[in-house]
Amino acid sequence: MQEVKKPKKPLIYYYVIVLVVLMIFNFLLMPWAAEQRITEVGYDRFIEMTEEKDIGQVEINQEDNEIVFTDKEGSAIYKTGMVEDPDLTQRLYDSGAKFSGQILEQMSPILSILLSWILPVVIFIAIGQYMSRKLMKKAGGQNSMIFGTGRSNAKVYVKSSEGIKFTDVAGEDEAKESLAEIVDYLHNPGKYREVGAAVPKGILLVGPPGTGKTMLAKAVAGEANVPFFSMSGSEFVEMFVGMGASKVRDLFKQAKEKAPCIVFIDEIDAIGQKRDGRAGGNDEREQTLNQLLTEMDGFETNNGVIILAATNRPESLDPALTRPGRFDRRVPVELPDLKGREEILKVHAKKVKLDESVDFAGIARMASGASGAELANIINEAALRAVRENRRFVTQADLEESIEVVIAGYQKKNAILTDQEKKVVAYHEIGHALVAAKQSNSAPVQKITIVPRTSGALGYTMQVEEGNHYLMSQEELENKIATLTGGRAAEELVFNSASTGASNDIEQATKLARSMITRYGMSRDFDMVAMETVTNQYLGGDTSLSCSAETQTEIDRQVVELVKKQHEKASKILAENRTKLDELADYLYEKETITGEEFMQILNA
Ligand code: ADP
């Protein structure tokens, strides 16, 4: 599918090729051809020809002891060995032969010039070029820049966009709308030029990993039917300062030749990070970035080269890169919502055979928070499971199981829990589910299982959100914390002891409580002051504290207080429903996996 444009070969290749051809020609073909034309004859035949006066030119070659001669017309060359013959000169003179010293040389004056003059020069130049190149490579790219011969060996590929169209990218309607304008421009640039509208030179696609940024870029190229240059930011950064910059130059040169076209730079943060002038900064990266900035300024708008770049760390980009005139449009490519997830599942499900019972909406609801790439993976895992079980089509159960595989890993078949451990896990999970169900605002439980998974989870409670949630109230967040503490609360209530099984719950509850206090303004004392800022929005959402040490102490105190309060609430709910807790835990212990419906039936019985 790929049309690969080979990188330009250095000049040395051509020298070598010319040299080889010349050598073959000179040393092998020409002498061979000449040799072929000379007929060796006996001395008697030579005498005969002199007598017949059928001799043109004669060359007496004393050194090799031979006579080379031609016939009258000069059309054939003969050779004969010399014999002691005192009358030779007279005989030749009588036959009217012309004495000559260069029958063979005369055949190819060009050849002799080539051999004696041009060939040595060519060889010298070639060797010189080769050596200097070798030396420069050793000395590093910087030198080669100084000598002006630096050219990156950038492999710039012109890819066909693999026929990807907007319809292949499900959901992401806002992003598609924004990019449709670019497609329209590439189809019909005149329309824009007429009005004097400048289409953006660069478009930055930002969003979490696996949301289809690369796919969208390909789709733009596919829709517009133009070449698609693709390079990853990290491919620019080389060991030697200056190499990356020359790659950027090459890329843009090639792009301009192929315009209109799309240049796609993936993970642009690898070269586009803020130049903060810190000691030990990366010179190569900065040079590459500078070159990119220069190139982007260098070409005029409306010349048909559109640069798309993708990143999941937009906040780390250099402001010079994101200013108008460079990447002046930012297209967010977010995690898909419920409808988006369903559509993505449907797009990928086209490739597999499905049972009629499959309910995509249900699967989409279960896979809340999954990216497009994860959804594609879920479909594939389901198909693999169907094959493993010798079925010809994928069922709902396959899909549900594969969500769990993607979330929690495979079932651990040989993990053997002791009876007591299994009981603890059953109570732990029912604790979560019961607390969730008893708080009106918590999402209903979809499934509870105590089958160990390869991720290390000994069991889990899968909650499912009904519909989309964009906002969460303080109460909902508090309930969520209570649900997270529910597992431990049940263990305490029933076994009067704590286990290590709650570590993940504790982590999540703490994170949530901390965000409520430091970022969502949901504490008594701090009002609407941000104590933390998110530094990595799309990659896990790391935060950095921005407050005094005293405030930090106070924050810690409040976090503990908040979690403690919810923990107590959870304990209270469980204590009030102790009989149901026992009943449900026993049932789960027996069955190992129960659905939300079974759970609710027992709860409401
Ligand atoms: P990114 O560049 O955002 O990290 P990609 O574009 O490389 O993500 O997407 C990875 C894979 O995920 C794609 O090959 C595709 O199979 C799947 N995918 C992601 N988003 C979508 C979407 N919106 N529609 C269909 N498939 C998607």
C-alpha cells in the first residue's frame, strides 16, 4: 500500500556507478572487442597477402615479436609471429603497405584519452569525496554543516493514507468538522484565495493516547486525496546537533515539491518542548525546533502544505510553536462519550463475525473511560476468545469478558485462594456493591466477581454509568469515596481485621478526596483557591502542589477527615444491612461471579 520515496542517494553512489561502468568498459569490453577483431594468421598467409598487394597498414612490434597488419581496405586486422626474414622491408615496400606504429591505438582514441586522463581524475575525485564523507561522519554532523555538505539521511516517506476516510473514524464529530475545512481547502484552494482567507498552516491535534489522532490525520489526507508525509517527533532528534534540523529541512523540501500534501508530525512534544534555557538543555532538540519554526514561517500560506501534529502534552509545548501563524488551530480529540464508544465498537465490529444478540450499547456502557484504541482491542480480544472456544462468531459474553481482560487482565486459572481468603474477598466486593447500591446517587452495579485476574486483582465490582456524566456534584464524589471504602468497611465489620486487598481502593479514595479539596474548591476553609494544578492533563493527570508548607499540612488533615467521614458512613450502611451483606457474600462465594440483576434481586427480596 505504501509508496515509499527513497531517500536521495549521496553523490558518491553515482561516482561509483560511473567508475564501475568505465572500468568494465575499458578493461574488459574494449580489449576484448579489439582482441576479437584481430585474426591470427600464419607467416605464409602474410607473404601471400603482400604478394597480392592486399596490405594496408603495418606495424612491426619488435618487443612482442609480432607483425600487426590490415588488409587493403583496412577492414580487418591480422597478426602474425615474426620470422627471420631479411626481405621483409622490401616485401612490404613492394606491396605498397603503409608503415604505422599505432594500429591498435587508432582503433580507440577516445579509449586512450579516457584511460590516461579522465579515469585517474574520476578515481581521485571519487576517493576524495568518499574519504571526506567518512571523516565528516566521524567528526559529527556539526562539521558537515560547516562544510555545507550536510544532508540528513532522513527517510521521509510518502505514504498513501491507506485509504482511511472520515467514516472510518467513529465519534469525534467536532474534530472531524474542524478538519473538514482543511479537506475542502485542499480540494478547492481557489475559493479561499479569492476571498483572501488564509487556511491555518498548522493544526495541533491534542488528546489522550489512542483516541484516533493519527487516524484523523490520515483521514484528512485520504479525503483530500493528497500525499501524506508522516514522521514522529522523536525521529528528528539525533545524536549529533544539527542532524535533526537538516531532517526538518529535507522534510519540508520534499513536502513543498509534493504540494498539496499533508505533513503529519506525531508526538511533536519530543521536539517542541518549551525552551526553558535550563543548564544541560538539549541543543539538538532546540536546533530542531528552531528549524521547524523557521520552516513554518518560511512558506507562505495557501501553498498547499498543511502540517498536522499530534501530542498528548500540549501544555509542554513551546509557546512559539503554538502562536498564530504556526500551529494556530488546536483540535481537541477527547476520549469518546457513550455514543462515540458505541460507534467505535460498531466500526471495529465490522471486521468480525458477530452473534445477533450482541448489544453494543451495553458494551459501550460497560467500557466507560475506554479510548478508541482500547475499544478496538476489546473487539479483537473478543474475537480471539471466540476462536479459542471454537466458535464461529463473537457473542455478548465474549465482549463482556474481553472488557474485563482489557481492564483487569486475564483470569488467573491456577491462583488458589484459601477458603478464608475467598470469603474475605467476597465480603470485600459485596461491601463495595452494597454501599454503592444503598447510596441513591451511585451508579448501579453491573457485575461482581471474585475470580482472580492477572493484574493482581482478587476480585472486583464493575459499576456502570447510565448515560454520560460531565459534571459530578460534591455529594456524588463523596458517595464514590464511601463506595471505595466499602470493601475495607465490610472486612472490618465481619472479620474485625484489615487486609492488604484494599490498597488500590485507598489510593483512589485519597486521590479523589485530595482533588476535591485542592482543585474543586469543595473544602470549608480554602474556598475557591487552587492548591494544585494539573500538569499532565491527558497522561494520567499528574498534579503539582502550589501552596505553602502550612497549607499542605492543613490539606493533608482535611483529606484524612474527608475519607474518614465517608469510611464511617460506609461502615454504618453495612452495619444497617448486615443480613443482606451476609446473604450476598455467601451467594457470591458460591457463584464466584454474579450479575447486577442477581445482586439487586437478592437485595430487594
Ligand atoms: P493516537 O494517534 O491518538 O494515539 P491512533 O490514531 O493511532 O491514536 O489510534 C489507534 C487505533 O485506535 C487506531 O488504529 C484505531 O484502530 C483505533 N481508534 C482510535 N480512535 C478511533 C476512532 N475514533 N474510530 C475508530 N477507531 C479508532
